[in-house]
Amino acid sequence: MDQQPGVACQRRFCVLIATSLKRQKGEAAVKYVIVITGASSGFGVLTARALAKAGHTVYAGMRDTTGRNAPQVEEAKKFAKDNKADLRAIELDVASQASVDAAIQKIVGENKRLDVVIHNAGHMVFGPAEAFTPEQLAELYDINVLSTQRVNRAALPQLRKQRNGLLVWVSSSSSAGGTPPYLAPYFAAKAGMDALAVVYARELTRWGIETSIIVPGAFTGGTNHFAHAGSPADKERVAEYEAGPYEGFADDIMKGFASMCLLTPMCRLSQRRSLRSWILRLERGRSGCTWIRHRTR
């Protein structure tokens, strides 16, 4: 990965993931079988590499492994060879239940178990909320929320059978109060995912399945999140906003995001409240949940 702004922040994000894994069973040396969705770039690829280097068997889920993501598959193979790590790219399109089912079946078939599922796949859009069509909001909800349900339905029978496992959900700082304008459809979808994750945790704890919800802040560099963000379909509405009192507002927002994560070793995560990172940890017990709030400094 190139050293763009945000990469240092991503590495701290990977530390949070690793912390969740070490927590389980209270052992740091346990080797887990892990699947990560959306692992062709950004958080996904860095997390996959970090966990593979830590000694885990990691399946980097991505779509179109023989097409546009074929280079990422080769990069995963090279990384595994160069680092003597067990990192495996796998075809996993979270928009397709058949693809998800096939991927999980392959993982379980090769390892006879599955320990950790990381819900990382997602997509963002940017623009005035009014300018997005209802169909666009529905599509975003499918990518960010329904995709996790497809993966859960495929993976949870195995985790319940084992009476052990960990679900990690990559949420958004919007669910912790950071809600800048022009991201409404994305935030709405992430709020839905966050709510789903919390209730799932309470329904899975008696099966011995733990849950961590990781809430990173905004990363304008080092990932494809902003670079590949969708835009409103109704260009006339966008033009009305630009011609009115919100002229230049989109640029101001992006400049504000960029100022949050400067190119420094620590990325100055504590500079903005919206960059707070929170971990929700649920442990087995009478109530089923213990809340742990963590601020990344």
C-alpha cells in the first residue's frame, strides 16, 4: 500500500481488530480462521494482511476475483509467500447469497471450522440528501446492511454449531454522533447496520458468539471510500444547491475531512470529536452485554 494520508490511521484500526481477537478466550496465541468481506482494498486488505502476519488463517473476501480484482488476488498470493502468512483471496460477492454461501462452504470445508467473521464491505455516497433517489438509498442499504445478513445466514449455523465465535462489525462514527452533511444516505444505512449488530449480539451471546462493533472516523486517504463514493442521480437538484446558499459547501466539507487526518505518524486521531473510535464488546453473562467505550488517541 502506498503511504497516503489515512494509512497510519488504518493501522491503528487494525490494532483494534487484533485486540478483539486476542480478547476471545483470553489467549493471544490462538490461531483463528477468519473471513473478511470487502478485502480488496482499504481497511479490508490492511486488516487481512495484519491478521495473516499475526499467524491466523485469513480469507480475504472480494468479488470478481478473475476480473477486475485479479491483481488483488495476485497481490494476496505474493504477500502470503513473502511473509510466510496464510492469506487466501476468495470469491465473495456480498450482494449475492449464492456467492456468499459458496464462499463460507469452501472455508468451512477446508478448515472444518470458522472462528471470526468481519463485516467490512460497504459503499459510501456523497451529496445533498434530497438529490438522491429512493432507489439509490435502497441500493446503499443493500450493500451496507443486507449484505451482512447474507453473510450471517451463511456463517452463523457453523458458529452456533461450534458454540464459539466472534462477529466484528465495521460501523461508522455517525452512529456515535459524528454526522457531517452530505452523507445522509450512507449514515442512514450504517445506522441500520449498527442497530442490527447490537440486537444480533444479544441474540448470539448464549450461543457463545461474541460481538465487537468498531467505529472508525473519517478517512479521506489511504482507502477507496471517498474516491469511489457514489453521487446523486438527480443532477438538477445538486445544481440548485450549488447555485443557492450551499454554493461550494461540498468542497468545504471535503477540506474539513482532509484536515482531520494529516500525514503524520499518529494521524492526530484526537484532533476531532468525529474521529472518536468506539468498541462495543459483548461478553457472556446474565445480561449478555458489557459495554466498553474506547477512544483512540
